[in-house]
Amino acid sequence: MRTLRYREALREAMIEEMERDDRVFLMGEEVGHYQGAYKVSEGMLEKFGERRVIDTPIAESGFAGIGVGAAMVGLRPIIEFMTWNFSAVAFDQILNSAAKIRQMSGGQFSCPIVFRGPNASAKQVGSQHSHAMEHFYAHVPGLKVLAPSFPADVKGLMKAAIRDDNPVLFMESETLYSVKGEVPDNLEPMEIGKANVVREGTDCTIVTYSRMTHVSLEVAEELAKEGISVEVVDLRSLRPLDEETVIRSVKKTHRCVVVHEGWPYGGVGAEVSDRVQRLAFDYLDAPILRVTNLDVPMPYNAKLEQHVMPNKERVLATVKRAVSRGRS
């Protein structure tokens, strides 16, 4: 067992898979000579050379399309977006090529490709660079969407994503790249589509993922001092979604709060809420509540930015509201 930072675990996963399989390569803006915009790919160009760690122009649609074509003919590309916000200009390649080629070709082609990069908010990067893009892509059949919270999950799920024969979208968080965590030695690929109960409790379930998992754990720790026991379910995988683990938790706690970045309308939280109310309605002692970004573009101003994003205070208040319902 070793302590690694989030970015280090991600790098190790890619290096180990590239050593294992010479079809795997990394391509994106500044991944090579600059060592990665967030230093995730540091040292990889020196180790593997320019044929397998490929710097690209600022042309996301172009290099995403090249990656899809490479995957169709048997390679296993890892395509890095400097931020998932920039994937918007490659949306057609992901939506209409990567996601659909297996179905449209009647199974004659597969698309074993990983698209990865930082997602959602950072710090004062403005409204055009703060999108939580997982909601757009989780809507699309043919794609798998992952959003891990801890270094061990990052490594295990990235290894699984690279070996998967379908397109996998790997949503990281810029704010988590320096977070440390214990990572087992010789970690094998984790199963995609499995949530993790990262804290057990009895009074309320928080369903969350990525950076909000860390916020939710802080909330659970604080509420424990007030005698409120909170269970935290880290989804890790948004599509496929592990509804079984979520429903099992809600049946135990009888209350559910969903916490995620992104706007409230039509997001992952709405999907989770729908499944909980359909599959565990008779177990609920309070309405399902959500904590999301406010329904506005992200401001640049630091204080307004913090007001818009989910924060510990809003999650605390929401869990207390859920727990207060149905109590004598």
C-alpha cells in the first residue's frame, strides 16, 4: 500500500497499461513536451516517445476524430481534453462516431477509446470553463461515464477503462489532482458500474461523486457531532449507474440527498432521484432533496462563484431538512 496523489495514480494507470499493451497511446494538447497541463503525463514522453505520447494542435474535433478512427482499426487511444469544457467542439465525434459505431456497423467495428481530462469547476476560470459536462454525455447510449473521487479508484477505473472495448469518458477534477490517498500495490482493474459506500450511516443517504464526495464526507463528520448519522454513497460510475447500492442504502436510512456540481435541470441528480422514488418510494420518510449549482452561468467573481457552487453549508442545511422530516 502506497500514498499517491490523484494525478500520480492516474499517471501510473496509463503507464502500466501502455507497458502491458503497445496498442495504447496518449494524445492531446500539451501531453508530451509540456508534461501535461496539470502534469498528469509528466515523464511519459521520455518513457514512450513521440509515437505513443502525441502532442496535438488546438483542434479537439480533429484529434478526437483521429482517436476514434484509430480505435476502430484496433488501437486503444487515450484522448486528453485539457478540460472537458473544450470537448464541446468535439461533441459530434463523441456522440455520433464513438458512441454509435458499434451499433451502426452491426458489431463489425468497436471503439475502445478513453476520453479523459478535468471536469466541472476549478477556481475563477469563468462561465465558459466551469461546465460539469458529465450530464451531457451520461445521456448518450453507447458511452460509459466515470467520475472517481479517490486515487485508488482513479487508478483501478482508468485501467478498466483502457481495457474496455467501448468508449469510456473519464471525468477527473482539477481540484482533486493533488489529493492524496492510499493505493494498493499491484492494483487490478476495478469493475465499471459499481458504487462504493465510503461512510456508513443510518439517518440519511448522501449520493454523490467526484469532488462532492469529499464535501459530503466533511458534512457527515460534522453532523456526527450532532448525533446525525449520514451514509455517503460515492457513485464512481454515472453510466452505468449502480442503482442497487443506492437503493439498498436508501432502504436502510429512509432519506436521500443527492449532491453534485452542474445545473439542477436534467442532471445526474435528477436521474438518481427518479430511480430512488420509483424503486424505494415506500421506504422514504422524506422527499428526495438535491444540492447542485445554482441555475445560472458560473460567475468569475470568487465570492459569487462560491455562492453558486454546492458547498458544505448548503449540504449541511439540506441533510438537516431531510432528517427533520418524519422525526417525532
